[in-house]
Amino acid sequence: MSGSLDLRSFKIPLGKLAPQESFRTRQGDVLSYRLYPAWSEDLIILYHGVGSDSRYMCVLASALAAAGLGTVVTPDFRGHGISLPLSDKIKPAQLEIDLEELIIHLRMQRAVSRITLAGHSLGGGFVLRVAVSDIRTQFANFVALAPHLPLSFHSFQEGFGGWISLTEEGGFRVNMPENFRSGQEKLSYSPEFLAAVQAPEDLVARLQSLRPALKVLTGTDEEVARPEVHRQIFTEAGVPVEILPGLNHLTLVSKPDAVVSRF
């Protein structure tokens, strides 16, 4: 089942939203995140997708923390949140550098034992990228929710559920209706940013070779991705993949009961 991505029923409950915090990297940039504490030394770093920032991850983040699975941190990618004015024409390894800077900052603030890296949509694609990268050994587990894959994988619904449009330069635009905008959205992505955030073209071969502790979750009612293609790709890669009934691209993170139990 597929269709156009519908934002009308999607709400960010302010009562669950953690305050925005910031830190300065050793390169001098100021980036932001939100933290959902738990009585645990385990840490879950949970990345957002396109258009918005860490705000919309608050329901899933607070549910994971409440379940005692770990303190949850929802970073804002560079060029989102407090760093929205920064250019997204970045070098290929910049987002991995930012992630390592965040971990250094968090370890200075609290005791950290195991780290799970998770993400939704474009953030899920970043999880896949890190899972087969040189910094993968810093993480105990990886969870990718409806992950973004390179166009060559043919894993998207026709028209991307109406959510994004490709640009001639190789980036894309986010088609967010005016009445859902607050002025804090990021509505265009450069080819450089996409190259820095998405999984490599040889993802399947790398997953087969490296066998990271990774699981993939996608909803049956996905409007952006094609669940059957996710199942095919990740089964071939030897990665556990579940297609969760009744969930679409956004309810995968806004109705977290089925997802929390699988972390």
C-alpha cells in the first residue's frame, strides 16, 4: 500500500519534547541536539530525516528512554536545528566527524557504556553508512528505520510519496506544504550533503563482508520507500529486516510501541 505522505495527522507533542542543547566542535562549529535521560549507561543516538530536525523524533526518543533502553540523544544534522544557517556543501566525511565530536561531548558529560546508532529515513541511510565505515567499531548496534538508499537501489515509491523532488544538480527539494512550515525547516539539500549522508553504492557487499549488528525496520504502508525492495536488499545482505504492519513513513516514529520492542 502506498500513497502521498500526509502530514495532517502528524503532531509533535510539546510535553515530550526535550529542550534543545548545543555544543561546540573542535573545528569551531556549534551543533545542536536533544537529550532524553534514562537510568542507564547505555546511549542511543537517534538521527532524524529530511525537512525537519530532531524535534519530530521526540515521541520515539522519549519512549525508548522510558523503557529503560538507554539515554537517547537526537542530534540535529549539520545544517539543521541551531546550525540551520550553515552551508550544506560539506566534505564527504563531515557528518561522521560531527558524530564523533558529539560522542566526545557526551562522554565528557556522563558515563557511557554501549552506544546504539539509529536513524529514520535520511538518518537511517546515515546509520547504514556508518555501519560499514571505519568508525563502526564505536557502536554496539545499529537500527535503520525506513532508511534512505542511493537512487541506484530503486527502493523509492514513484514520486517519493510526493515528499521530495530531485534537482538538476543532483540534490533534492522538500515539498512541505506552507501551512506546515514554521521557518525552522530545511527545504533543499545539496549533492554534497547527500553524498556525505547516504550509504555507499557497494552497501550490500560491505554488509555481507563486515556483518555489523544491524537491523532494519520499515512499515507496510510506506509512502516513500518500497517495503518489498527493502526486504529483498537486506535479506540478500544478511541483515534482519522486518516490515511492520499498519505503519507508514511517519507513524514508524510517532507510534513507537512496535518499534521500541525491537531495539
